[in-house]
Amino acid sequence: MGEDCPNAPPGDCRPSRVQGTHGTSAAKQEVSSHVRVLVLGGDGYLGWPTALHLSESGYEVAVVDNFLRRRYDEELGVQSLVPIEPLEVRTATWHALTGKRIESFVGDLCDGDFVTDVVRRFHPDAIVHYAEQRSAPYSMIDRAHAVHTQQNNVVGNLNVLYAIAEVDPSIHLVKLGTMGEYGTPNLDIEEGWLEVEHKGRTDRVLYPKRPGSFYHLSKVHDSHNIEFTCRVWGLRATDLNQGVVYGQQTPLTERDPKLATRFDYDGVFGTVLNRFVIQAVLGEPLTVYGSGGQTRGIIDIRDTVECIRLAVANPAEPGEFRVFNQLTEQMSVHEMAKAVADAFPGVVEVENVDNPRVEQDSHHYNVVFTGLQSLGLKPHLLSDTLITSLFPVVEQHRDRVDRAALAPTVRWRHPTNPLR
Amino acid sequence: MGEDCPNAPPGDCRPSRVQGTHGTSAAKQEVSSHVRVLVLGGDGYLGWPTALHLSESGYEVAVVDNFLRRRYDEELGVQSLVPIEPLEVRTATWHALTGKRIESFVGDLCDGDFVTDVVRRFHPDAIVHYAEQRSAPYSMIDRAHAVHTQQNNVVGNLNVLYAIAEVDPSIHLVKLGTMGEYGTPNLDIEEGWLEVEHKGRTDRVLYPKRPGSFYHLSKVHDSHNIEFTCRVWGLRATDLNQGVVYGQQTPLTERDPKLATRFDYDGVFGTVLNRFVIQAVLGEPLTVYGSGGQTRGIIDIRDTVECIRLAVANPAEPGEFRVFNQLTEQMSVHEMAKAVADAFPGVVEVENVDNPRVEQDSHHYNVVFTGLQSLGLKPHLLSDTLITSLFPVVEQHRDRVDRAALAPTVRWRHPTNPLR
């Protein structure tokens, strides 16, 4: 079962597991009456701003991470455009600024004993689970990366489900999924469930999925596993099918450069809107895959963290598998490129390149996403303001860019691809 | 990624992998014009009779196995009611009787290099994939067994998909799934796909699944992964959602006791109809879980092997993800118990016990299973003849039964259960 090296990028099997460091156990006693949230993957692009937002909102927050995301950078020979500090520096900075503590546990979710131990010791009211390999191209590099992605994500999530079941089934799981689980069906996309009528009978079923990569598939597997545990163990879970996130700053990460979160632009981990912004500033063409007719849900990073807070503040019922589509608007890739080009003060070229993925670039897309707004989300829509605010961030760090890393190198139709 | 021990029952990490023994490589040359079939899990309950049936039908057959199924017996302290010979004895017996050779490769599908190597060397036209952990109760024992089941099944299947994509995408994958993938929706169960109309639009989607154990979930994950590879790599696959198999003999396994396949009666690996037969002979009550109103698809072992032959003889198209529901009739558990009781010459008691599973015991169930019959399957329906033929088999080996092993010990609602 691979206990010696439960998780590492393929080929990278150095010992990584650290048994739950528990730097601030004293804090637990002081705030035991507070609502407690454990953020898995709390060192990542969204996990870290989420931890800050929850901490600022009055939750007692702890984070779990094994720094695998930082090791993917090493493997691919790339780095975040914006420099990021080690987790311990981040939490110390936050404490110095606010007096609030964020506990950290360093370890691997694929180590089930570690997960159970952390859940038992911190005993959260909610667990926010970001801690998965989250790049579609990374999962499509080759067999080793596909297997790593599914094993890491599915096994880690199973261990979280078991920890909840064994320690306290009332803990609310808030799990990050992706809109990519649905693919692009020729039907409106509902929030996780679908009322079906067939041959005169009706049922409410899990919305059928047609995901577009081994990564997206891993999230579909997770969703099925979670729904099952709600049914048989009475767990309560919220599955958030998130759109493409853009932006790099929240009001809290802006308070100090040491609180910055990562900003990825490379062809493997960089997401489309952020990559376009960086390409615009660098004077590179915005590379649109195929015709750019692919429509996707998108969401501002500031709305992501608020969505998580709302889900935590309004837990699912015991036994409920609740799904929200976490996006605030939908837009074609071509429209995203145009929005960036229009906002940029200089000249921007848009280049259509061969689509490395296998996906429809002309299709129906109409997503229901009323659940989170009914809980109170007030969306930040994509506007010149947000895009414009990203330009100086990129400008400041433009010397850190490796232009060669922008190109897509992973081709879906090939089972084996170069790392870069 | 656990390369040192890619696969073992939880807690059993002895080295098991043997690099592809290739006992009869000469045979490959002699029959190179024949259609070649690689049977993964060819040492198992159904894999072995399938290998014989395909060999008898004129295919050039090789089997792959790592004997994990035999090690589950050791772990659980149980054994097949009917003694089974080692694989090498089985294939030698078959050769002595018929002059036909069945090659064997010993190794673990979770070792991707091994899988690719076998596929490259044997270069089959079709791969029949039985090689998964196939017990629902086993997968529900505890966290380690759930993780083992999903990791073993999902990773093994991914490695098979990659081997096909890399060696020859025209190889037809015939994958064993289960009717348990569907659960018991309040809709008729179609063959894998469903035409859905929603808000005035229509699409053909994967039939929504609501599986009932971590094992059944692993098969759902496999189905999604396979469908994806048909879409992006153009693989051709037949996914067989099989009902509960009953029976122990086929005309070929009957030719010599050394060709016998296993016959499981224990609460973990024993399937319901076979268990009832054994309980009847032993004078034990037939233990029906709950009210016995659960309806399931069933199939005779002789039909299983013929279904595989038909799928191999009529391959899916390139890029096609074809699904058949592999059953020949549907029946409630109560009706199955009654059929066994009626066929048995002595007195039989039927006892309703607390259902250890979480499942509906009163529900709609109407399955479409026309696909395999349209290819030519002539079903053996459950009749006194079949059931009656099993009684002497059990009688002959009744001294091998451990009665304590009959009881269900794994309770779905408990995340942790005793091994027996």
C-alpha cells in the first residue's frame, strides 16, 4: 500500500511525511467555544487565502499541508510569479498582524493514521478540503502522473471520509470539486443533482458526468465516494463544483507581501485568465486553444474564499450530499482573451493555437449557480478593475517569468508527453 | 507510489511481484494467425473458466494473475469449498487434456511497467479484465480495505488503459463491471447510457450511478476512466455490468477435478445463491438479509463465460464505450432462497437476519439486458437442474466448511469491522 512513500510526484520518493507538528496547541484551549475549521491544502493558491478569510471571520483555523504543490514546481522547473513565503512565515506574519493564530499540521492525506490523528486532535466543526492535485495537464502528462493524481486525490479523500466517520460524523465536509466534472453536456447543468423522467418514472439522480481529464475524473470519483458516505454513515457534505478562478489578491493577502498567495502562469498549473494577464504584460500573444469557443464558469478569488465561508456557516444537514456550482458568470475563452486585451493599456495580440486538449469548442453551456447566492454571496464580476489590478502585480515580478513555460506541452491525445 | 509493495491485502506486504514468467513463448509463434486474448485475473472464480472457454473456442489465450484472491483467503482464514489447484497445474492439466496451451504471466496490474510489458509481449487482440478485488463486504471492513480496494482496482485498470494506448489502441478491452454500479434507482436500468430530456434539450449521457459499497464505487470509477479513454484516445471498450453469478461448473472445468474453479461460501466472498446452496446442504438456515425484497440480476456461470466470448467475438468500434448488462433474469433474494429450498430434497429453513448492508429492500427494479442476447447469448435460466447439480458438489466437500465463516460480520454502518 506504499506506506513508505504514500505520496510524491512520480519519481520523487524522498521521505516527506512529518507527524503532525502542532505548533500552537495552547491556542486550542483558549478558543474552544469557537467554531473550528480545518483547511486541508491550506498552503495552496486558494487554501491559504481561505484560511486567512476564515480566521479573520472569527473561526478557529488550522491548516494541513504536505507542500506537494511546491514540489510540483520543482519537478516542472517553474515557480509562482509572485514569491511566496514558507507556511510558518505566513502564519507568523498573520499572528503578528492580527494576534490570531493558525495552527499547522504537516503531513500527507494519503497517510490515513495521520489524517485521523489530526482530526481527533483539532476536532473541527468543518473540514475544507482543497488538498488535491488540481492540474488537468499535469494529470495528462503520462501514466505515472495520471496514476499519481487519481491515487493521491481519491485515497486522500477516502482517508478524510474515514476520519470524519470515526472521530465525529457531524463534522461538515466542504469539498472542492470542479465544473470540469460535468464536461459540456447538451443540457443545462444543475447543481449536482438532476430530476430525471424516464419511461414514465422519475428519480433524483447524481447529475451525469463527462469529465475531460484524469484530474477531472478524480473529482468525479471523489463526489461518488462522498455521496455514498452521506448515505451509509450519515455524513454531511458540501461539494463545490468550482469554475476557473482568477485573481491573485484578497483584502487579507494584500496586507503584507509575506501573506501573498501563489500566481501560476505555466502551461501546466496556470489557469486561463491569469495566464492571459501575464501574457499581455509580457507582450506575448494571448494563446487561445482552438477557436476559443469553449465556454467556462469563472469566479474571482475573493468570491471563492467567501463561498467557502458561506458553506461553512450554513452546513449541510446530516446525511445530505449538497452540491453548489461555484462560479459567478460564464464566458467563452475567446471572450476572456478579449476582456484582457481590452483592459490592457498596450497592444495585445490574440493567437489561436492547436488545442492540446480534447474538448468541444462549440457547445451548449448554461449553468445553474443560485445556491451560493441564496446563502448570501455578492459576486465580484469580471471587470476592468480586477484585470487592471493584476497588471502591476505581473509587472513587478516580470523578471521571474520563464517564457518557455507558458507553452502548452501536454497533449491529451498522446498517452506520453514531455514534462515541459 | 508504493513501488515496493504495489499491492497486497492490507497489512500483508510481502514481496509478491514476479516479472512476467512466460512459460510457453514458443506457442505464440505457432498460432500467430489466431485471435489472441489476454485474461487478467485468469486464476479467479470466473477468470479461469473463461480462459478455458476461450481456449476451447479457438482463441490463443494467456492469463495474468498475482494470486491476490488466494491471499484474501489466507487473510480471512477461509478457503474455497472445492479444492483448487495452482495455476501451473491447471494449465498443465488443460494442455495434457487438449493439447492447447494457456500462457501465464504472474504479476500485479498495479505495476504499470509489468502490464505494458505483458501487453507488448503477448500483443492480444482483446483483453478481458477480471483482475479486481470483487467483494463488497471486503471493501467495507475498514479504511485499509476500502483504500486497498479502490487503489488496487482503479490503478490496475488505469495501467491497463495506458498499456493499450501505448502498445496498440485497437486492442479491445472487455472489462467486468457490476450491476451494483447502478444501485436501485426508481427508473428502468438501461445498458450504460441514458437518453435524457431536460428543459427542452436532450443528450445521451452515462447512466447515473448510485453504488452500494466502496467496491461497487471502484467499478463506477473504472467505468468513467474507460469512457474517457475511448473519447480521447479512441480506445474500444465493452463494459459488462454483471449480475450475481451462481454455479460452480462449466462443461470444461468438469473434465478434470484439477480444472475446478473456486466456490466461495463465506460471508465476505460468498455470493448469495451459492451461499444458500451450501447452507441448505449443511442443514443451516438460509440467511436472508432483511426482508429479502432486494431484487438483483443473476446469471449462470456457463452464461458468464459465453458472454465474454460473444463480447470478444464482436468487438466495440474504435472510440466506442459499449455497455452490456450481463444478467439473464432478475429475482428477489427471497425468491432465490425459495428456489433453493424448493429444489433441496430435505428440510430447509429460511431465516431473515438484520441486513448488514445499507440498501433498499423494497424498490423498483427493471433492467434492460438485450445487448448480449442480440449477439447470440442463449441463457441458462435458474432451474432445479442447476441448483440440484450443486448439491452433490457441496456434499462431497462438506467437511471443508467452516460454519462460523458463513455469518456476515461486516456491517455497512460501521466504518470499522472485525475481519471475520
